[in-house]
Amino acid sequence: MRLMPLPKRVLQCGRISLDLSQPHVMGILNVTPDSFSDGGKHNGKDQAVAYALQMIADGATVIDVGGESTRPGASTVEVEEEIRRVVPVVNELSKHEVIISIDTSQPEVMRAAVQAGAHIWNDVRALTRPQALETAAELNIPVIIMHMRGEPTTMNNLNQYADVTTDVIKELQQRVDDALEVGIKPENIMVDPGFGFAKNAQQNLKLLNEFYKLNDMGYPILSALSRKRFIGEALGGADAQNRAVGSVAAHLFSIQQGACMVRAHDVKAMSDAIKVWNAVNHLGL
């Protein structure tokens, strides 16, 4: 494992400039009834907005709003329903000084969300849906391109790699190249290695141990490890609600190796951990 200082980078999110030379917390806001960890807790607008505001108070710089679960075996959601879940929450959050990310693979959902005030497209399917690449280029917003194979219903059967880290980087680079080809600006691209998506526990651990290799791609990196199943396995079988400490530790390993943003359920704990990390590295003194 290597300590990788974060380079000077700025991600332009509407009128907000996000300094990526220090790590940020992206708070997870699932407005769904069936997400693996918190499904149903925040799927009403008032509940969702109140929870988002608490995460902002706890240190989240970005709120990631998702209207469709991507857990293994999750059922698909119609576009109209996803918009119905997401857009009212974005409308309310846009009244506050916070960056809003949308966890979706649907271009129609992203268009509606941007019109309502969203800033970032976070796509677990790496802009592979029809017209997704073209829509991202047209909207001219930051995009997070994540590595996954197949769909949530099939991904667990697609975890055959010659070398997981090498293969993930190669496949991510292909999607980045596709994005650049349609006109998505390099400064709008972030990458995410996709922990837990088409990867078993040992592969996830190897990818985390070699996370620093992702820096060779030259793009800011999001680490999304929060409450993942392999964290629970490393803790001896802990359920999703008891993986907070393990998730914070894993995220800090990725920050040490160059992650500039971590996607977290437990925002307060993660923010506090980053403050200590900053102090130890003489960044916060």
C-alpha cells in the first residue's frame, strides 16, 4: 500500500467549485424501498430532505440521491417512477449550498434531475445505456464512471479476472475513452473501481490493497466501500448495520492511496476520521 498525496484538482459543479486536493464525503441518500442497507428509511420527500440536511451538518460535501437500488438481484424501476422519487428531493436540496449527485443510469432521469438542480451524474453502469454518453456530453456536467460487468441481476456470475486490478483499470479506461470520444470533457470525468460489483470478497480486498494503481489513469477517484458485503465478511459476518467502523477503515485505506471522495452511509464517523487523517498528514493544522 502506498501513500498518494492528492493532486491539485477542481471539479466544477454548477457554480460550486469542489477542491479535490482534500478528500470529501459523499453522503448516500437512497429514496428507494429496497436498498440493501437503508431501503425504505428515506423514501418520502420530507424524510429524505431532513436526512440529507443532517448529513450536510455532519460533514458531507456531496449528497448522492438514488431512486433505484443496485444491490444484487434488485428489480428494475421504470423511468417515470425513478423521476418521481428523485426530482422532488433534488428540488428541495437545490435550495441549499450542497453539491447534488444522482445515482442513476437513465439519461431521462439525469436530464430531469439537472433541470431540478443536480450537478453530478454517478452511473454504476458507466454510461452504457442508450444515449447516456451523448446526454452526458450535452449536459456538460461531471460524471462518475464506475466499473461493473453485466447488471445487478447477473454481475455475481461475471467475476472471472486474469488480475482484478489490471482488468478493472483496462475496462474502466475503455469506458473513459468512449466518453472522451463523444465529447465529454476530461475535467468532467471521475472514476470508481466498483467495489462489490462483479467482484468477490478476495478480489475486493486485492483491489483495495492495490487502489493506488488507479492513479495512473489520471482522473479523480471515488471510493464506494460503505457497508459492502466483503466488509461484513472481513468482520466475521457482521450485518450491514454493523459495518460502520470497518467501512471507515477501508475508506481511509483508499484515501491513503489517492481517493479524493468516499461514498458513505455513516457520514459523521467518516468525516471525523478524515479530520484525524488530515491532522496526521499536517493538512488540517
